[in-house]
Amino acid sequence: MAKSFNELGQNLKEYIIDCHSNYKGLKNVAVERYNNLKVSMEPEIYQTFHLVIRIGISEAVIIMPEGCIFTGTLGMDERYVQRWLQNAYIQQELNSHWRNCQLYSA
């Protein structure tokens, strides 16, 4: 069964925090910054396979499966998000969600 968007958001949050904590130049990670991280899809607005990611006040729409940012920015976390999106398991989960979104929006 596919992970929910909340579970995917939690997975992304853990991935970004892990990447920050492994970066030798960064001593303290502001974990609270990622408490409201959201992952979603908005098929009524964007008709192509996409992902909307919100981190704090930053928001980006990412065209999938390429992982290219269509609109917005995620600041310093953008590279970590793009690396997370390259994971085959994450790609499979997102494909499953996109198929479900298309079924319910049709």
C-alpha cells in the first residue's frame, strides 16, 4: 500500500535533517523549520505529473519524473529535495499517488 502524503512528508523531513546533520560545515540544524513540511499534488491546477512541496514559507511545484522545478523555490533545501526525488522507491510511491489523483479527478 502506498504511503500517504503525510508519510512522504515525514520521510522527506527525516532525509533533509539527516543530510544537514551529515554536512560538516553545519553545526546545528533548526529541526523546527521542517515541522510544517508538506507534500501534495494539485491535479485540478496542474494537469501533468507534478509534486507540490512546502517548507516554511517556501513552496515549489516540481514536474515529475524529471524533478525539474516548474515554479517557486525551496532555497537551500532544493538540492536535498531533488536528491530525495531520485530515489526509485519515492518515484514509485509518487507514481501511485498520481494515478489515484487521475482516477478521482476524472
